[in-house]
Amino acid sequence: MQVSDDGGKTFRRMEEKDKHSDNHSLAFRQDDPDYLLVGTDGGIYESFDLAKTWRFVANLPVTQFYKVALDDAEPFYTVYGGTQDNSTQGGPARTDSVNGITNADWFITLFADGHQPATEPGNPSIMYSEWQQGNLVRVDRTTGERVYIQPQPEPGDPPDRFNWDAPILVSPHSPRRLYYASQRVWRSDDRGDSWRAVSGDLTRNQDRMTLPLMGRQWSWDSPWDMVAMSSFNTVTSLAESPKVEGLLYAGTDDGLIQVSEDGGKTWRKTEVGSLPGVPASAFVNDLKADLFDADTVYAALDDHKSGDFRPFLLKSTDRGRTWRSIAGDLPARHIVWRVVQDHVKPDLLFAGTEFGIFFTANGGGRWVKLGGGVPTISFRDLAVQRRENDLVGASFGRGFYVLDDYSALREVTDDVLAKEAALFPARKAWWYVEREPLGESGKASQGASYFTAPNPPFGAVFTYHLAEEIRSRAKARQEKEKPLVEAGKDAPYPGWAEAEAERREPKPVVVLTVKDAAGNVVRRIEGQTGKGFHRVAWDLRLPPTQAIGSRQRSDDDDDGEGPRGVLAAPGAYAVSLAKQVDGKTTELAGPVRFEVVRMRPGALPGADPKETAAFLARVAEVSRATGAATQALTQALTRVETLGIAVGRSRSAPDALDAELHAIRQELHAIDEALVGNRARASVEDDGVVTVARRVQVAQAGTAWSTYGPTPTHRRSLEIAEQEFAAVRERLNAVLEQRLPALERKLEQAGAPWTPGRPVPPLP
């Protein structure tokens, strides 16, 4: 970036310390001559001191990813991507933090333009990164060190031409074996320490200086730029059949698909122009060997450089000898960049296109665009994390997108979608307590500029499908009337009875019921009632036990989602789906079984998870009782105040009922002091005697933030609380069940006005 101080006669370089160097846009403020706003390959920067220092805008998810690779790290896998001029980056697919995924969770594995990364199955400490033109390194995640491993020609060999985005393939038959490609295919059996070529030149081997550009050849004096352009006549895609070792496929940028059935000794060439409907100049974006059938292979091609934006997606069932299109009903002008196959259902395929991600459940007969908040943007690469059944898409301009547990798509058939409801399998749920590295959830107190990406919902996630919306009587009537109203015709009057029935009807709901292995109901969760696919998560907690109507803030209420229950135990569970319409419950689907699994042990052994969960449940029950007592006390004291008004309006003599009312009031205050403490001392922050509520609080706080389990201190605190609360409960119930009703009967006899909580008096 340069600036002129003399109207353009001379220019000087501007200061660009600590910012990206590739600039694309520059904006100014008329009221501030020292302000600059710059758009670069690295994002947006602004300066308030005329380029002396720069501020980076760190909360824009606009990274352009070329390719994606996934490892099998546990419990959460890592997503790697090569970016446009922003290096090769890696980060977790999810975290155990309430803040989600932040910029600090990401790291750089290699500089420059990043391209195709790769990972070693079973060993997440090893991954591969490259920068443009085939410069390849092996990265040791343990040390962060990088070893340059690009294969090199022998004396007398022609120079290798690597594509800007050279393909790398980890063999499905050996995690140590790599395939890499320039204009020829290379093989390494020692993670890239040494290489041997397993092919000759598989391209057309043209002299691109002589090829026509824009319709003609150009002079040597024309502005050639080979540095910022990809080499031509290069291999762009590689595949090896997971069923047959040494069955290799290679695609090129100049319109060839090459097949070797003997590990590279011999190759069979196919011109892409011979494929049905494919132009001769098409670029081979992707080749994928079928995961189930040794003879099947898929190819994605595009010819956008010639102005042809049609989707070219083909399948061969005879090792590339003949091909047929499976592009089906993919929209026109949707370049296909990538195709991946599900590892369980052979006909479930995903395609990354110029404008989004599509899937087909029948091998390409019908394609459906995936929504779920995915933007309309180019997805250059897709990858499947098989352990988690996750689909990860690398977008060119909006970062990564993860479809968590897409396994429900395996069940998608016309018959399933025609059912009133379908409940799909659920993957195991991790049992743990989320970290709070910032002290709060979300962005905490870091401000709006702090970037966070959401984690998947915590707990067990359930997926279900409704063939039609579950409607109320009013909604059903309105839907029936809609075409009449739109046509300007009369809408029939439903009648007073129907109008009243609509008014009385509760809102229809979908209920997912979670049960434990013994068949006990653990939790009820409300779901959406609309047509289509829905997801709802169980947070692995029992129902909250706080007294209804209590205004006491829970320690777990900081996220604004209301009170939470305690964690249930790890183990086997089942979930079923039902609907409730106009007071009637109808089972729709299930049960579907799933597992809740402890994610990791702590540094100290602690209690057995089931023992911990049992103690948590016991704490919850004690908390339920003490919370009820607290709320009952509050309501009883309010009740006493209204009774005091009623006494004054009764026909009783002074002191006849007043003394009894005063005695009840004093007893309630004494019970309140035993339960929650001396209110006067609390008003000046003096703790006083340890109360029942405090002992319950110790048991709660001691176990709410960990899976370690109860200590002897926690157990003793709960034990004392149970013992002391027994007496408090007995005293309180005596007031509620005996003394207050007796006083209210006397007030009724004395002709006092009605007060809340009393039955309606009879007529005289």
C-alpha cells in the first residue's frame, strides 16, 4: 500500500506493521484525516494514527478455505483447512467450554496460502500441510515442528509441475503411506521421508506458453505472471480404492482421468471429453473411490474457466471405463467442487457446490440442498468424520460449517417421510461439566468484538421428523379457510361452541420423554410442532426442583435459561416421541436407545459416577423440600397479613383472634430463622448460626461444578440439613395444616371477608 503526498508525482510505502500485506480496498473518513479502513486478504484493519499502528477486526468469520481435513482426536476431533493467503489453520470441532469455540482455540500449522491438508488415521499428532505449488511439510503436533517433505526429481528427470492446490492422499491401506502428485504420482511408505514415482507424466504435457489465451497466442513481451498462477498440466485429484490396494485414480487440470490397477505400474487414460456431456477442457475437481464396491468411482469436474458453469458429477461402475451422470436435479450453474460418500449407506452422497451443500439418499436420483443456516456460498471441500457421523464443509468466504451427526439422513426414504412422525437414532452423549474459562458463558465480559462460535448443544441430541404440522383447532380452521379468504370468498362461521372450544384448547406440543434403563421417567422435553426435521437436546439433567413461584435466583441461572436440575448418571437411556393435542397424549415414535458416557476422569479418582449422580439426586430432593418450605413460608406470611386485614373487618372482639394471629406470625418468623437465618443479622451481612439452607447450599455448591463427587464435608452437610429440616418441616406443616385453617374457620364464623386459600363459603 502506497501513498502520495504530492498529488501522485511520487509515492512512498505506508507503514503496515502487524497487518496483512495484500490490500484490496481502502476507505477514509472526511472528518478524521488520520483514520484508515483497509480490506485485505487477511481481513479488515483500521488505523487511527495514519498507519502508524493498526487494529485488527477479529470477529468476522470470512475465511476462504480451499480444502478440509479431519483427524480422530478424542474426545473432540480437529478441523484443518488450507486458506487463501491465511496459512493452514486448525481448530476443534467443539470444546468443553461454555464460551464455545474462540479464536484462541485455533492455531497455524503452516504459512502462506494453505491448500490440501491431511491427517494420519489413529495418530492425531501427525498431520500434513502445504503451501502453493506443491510445497509439502509434515507437522508434529506434539512439538509444533515441521519437516519439509516435497518429493524431488532424480538427475535427468524433468522438473515437477505441482498444482497450486496439489493433491495429497493418505492410503486407506496404511496410515504411513502417502500419495502426492505433480504431473506424476508419488508414493511414500514412511510418512514422506522418502518418495518414489509410481507414474510417468499423466497430463497432456503441453507448453502453456504456446496455448491460446482469450482466443490467441500472446507476445513474449506481454505481462506474463507465472508466480501468482498455478502451474498447468498437473494432477489435481487422487483416490485409492479402500477395497483394493493399489487401485489408483488420478485426475488432471487438462481434461484427463488416469486409472492404475497395479499400484502405478501401468495406467489407463480417459479423455474427459468422452464422458457424457462433459467438455474436453474440463478440470477434474475430485475423484472418490467407492467405499463399498471395488469397481465404482465418482468424479466431479468443472469447466468454469471456459464460461461453462454446469454441474458435472459422474459415476463409473467399471473402474472408469464407462461413466454416467448422477448430477440429476442439481441446479444449473452449480459448479460441483467435491463429492463424499457416507460410510454406512452407499447411496447417501454429499456434494459441495458453488452455492451450497447438497445430499442425495438414492445415489443421485434426487438432490436436496442442506439448510440449517448454511449461507449461499461456494463450498470447495467436504469431509466426513466417521466416528461422529459429522459432515464438515469448507466454504470459500464464510469459514467452516459442521453438520453434527447427520446419521438421520441414512433413514430418509419416502416411506419414512410419509409417516406421521419418525424418531431417528441418537449418538452417545458425553457426561461432563463444561469449563468456564472466562467466568461466564458466551462472550462473557469480553465485549461484542470477541469472537465465539457455538458448540453443538450439550448433552443428548434427538432428531425427529413430522410429516405435517401438529395444529390446534384454530390453526386447522384457519388453514382450511385460507384459500377462501385469498380468493375473496365467504369463510364459514364456526359457531359459538367451536369458537369456545378453540379458546379453551391448550397449545399443541410435542413431548420427548427420556427414561432410564429401568423404565423410570427421567425428563420430559418439549419439541417443535412444525412440519419437517427438528432437533432438541436433553442437557443430561434431572428436572429442576426449585419451588414454583420462587424468586430466589439460582446459581445456574446466569444464562437466562431458568433453573436447572442436577446431572443424571451415565448409563443407558431411551427416548420416545409423543404429541399432546387438546388434552390427549398420543405416542408417535420410539423408544430409541442411547448411551450417556463419562467423557474423562479427573486428576483425582473421586466417587463412582453413579454414586455421584445418586448424591446429586439426593441433594436435589432435599433442595426441593427446603425450597418448598421457603416458598411456603413466604406465602404463609403473606396469608397472615391478609388474615390480619380480615380480622379487622370481622365481628370479633379485639384480642379474641388477634392474639392467635400474632402467635402464628411469630412462629412463622421463628421457623424462617431456623431455615434461612436471622433476617436482621443478614441485613448487615452477619452470618450468625449455620442454617439448614446454608448446609444445603454447601452440598449443592460442592458438587455442582464437577463430576468428582461428594466429599465427607458435603455428605455431612447434607446429613445435618436433613436432620435439622425434619423438625423445621414438622413445625411448618403444623402451622399450615392445623393452626392457619383453624384460625380461618374462626374468621369465617366471625363473618370476616374471604381471604386467599380458603374455600368459597356457602350461601346463608
